Amino acid sequence: AQKVTQAQTEISVVEKEDVTLDCVYETRDTTYYLFWYKQPPSGELVFLIRRNSFDEQNEISGRYSWNFQKSTSSFNFTITASQVVDSAVYFCALSEDTGGFKTIFGAGTRLFVKA
Amino acid sequence: SQTIHQWPATLVQPVGSPLSLECTVEGTSNPNLYWYRQAAGRGLQLLFYSVGIGQISSEVPQNLSASRPQDRQFILSSKKLLLSDSGFYLCAWSVIEKDPEDRLNYGYTFGSGTRLTVV
């Protein structure tokens, strides 16, 4: 069965600090998809990244970077030089290549960035 | 372009009243559609998903039901709301496409959500 664990419930940092949000997943499928979403106070879910299980390349997008390690079933997200606007809840999610492509979410990590 | 519409944005309903939330998708055909609920301060819980018209899979037994009367329309309903039905309801759709190397790529997009308060 699918499972996504985000062990960090809340993280508080000061602006310009780097912060890493952890995500560990469980799946029996060999083909799966991992996602990170941002949920600002307004509530909508903002898509950040999708990673396919067959592509282990890490990715950098501006201040955001993602480290995908199949050996440890982890897909961690790092924000470099954090800003107040990064304050939000961040969700890691997993979707398996099975009927329905259901996506299961972790419990989320609430990030507070203080000025 | 592909868009997803969800309404209403906010809803306050008394206990015991019925519920109908609607979600429609534009710019695609035969999408997979999903309903999620997020209780206050909690993560997202998958409630229902549908891979085609009239095909509904329920993930969590509860006071809610879902229907898909048209290809791009997904409705979440309840005959009698409970206090515990309060939450943030999100509709989502997924599209599956192949990349140049013939591997499946998968996208997942959410609507703007409906904040339901049962009083």
C-alpha cells in the first residue's frame, strides 16, 4: 500500500536560512510519481514539482531544489535563502501507476519563515 | 488550455441539510477525477475517484457520495450533513501522457477548493 510520511509537523526558520523538508514514501510499484505541493494561507494547492520513479535526477528551480533517492525512498525538498513568502504548508504526495492513479498525501509540514 | 472549476468557494450549511459541490474540467476529455477533504490543520484525505462516466470508487466509507454524470463533471453530495463533514474540499483531475521516450508522464491539478462549515 502507498504511504507518505512527513515527519516534520512544523518548522520555523529566520529569513535567509536554508531549510529542508523531509519526505519518505512507501510503495510496491516500480512505476510511481512523487509530487510536492505548496498550500499558502489562502488554501489552494500550488503544484511545485513532479518526479517520475524512473528519473532520479535531482532538480533545481531557483531557490528550490529536490533530492530524490530511491535507495532510501526519500524525496526531500530544500528551500535556499528562505523568504517570508515561503511560509505555507508543504505536502509531499505519491501516485502509483495503477488504476485510477490515486495520489496519497503526507500530513504536511507547516513552514514559518520569520523576518 | 486545461482548467478546473470548483464552486462554491465557501459554504455554511446547517446539520442535517443536503450538500452538492460541483467540479468541472475544461480542455481535456476522459480525465480521472478526484475529491479530497482537508480537515482543519490536517492533511488531504482522498474521498472518491472516478476513471470514467458513472464509475466511482470510494476510499473512505462516510456520509458522502459522488457522481459523475458527464465526462468532465464530478459532483460530491450528502443527503444529511454532519458536523464532522466540515472541512476544505478539493477537486482534482489528472492527465496521463507519454513523453518522447514513450514513458507515461502524469500530471495532477487541483481546483481552488470549497470551504464547508457545518453548523
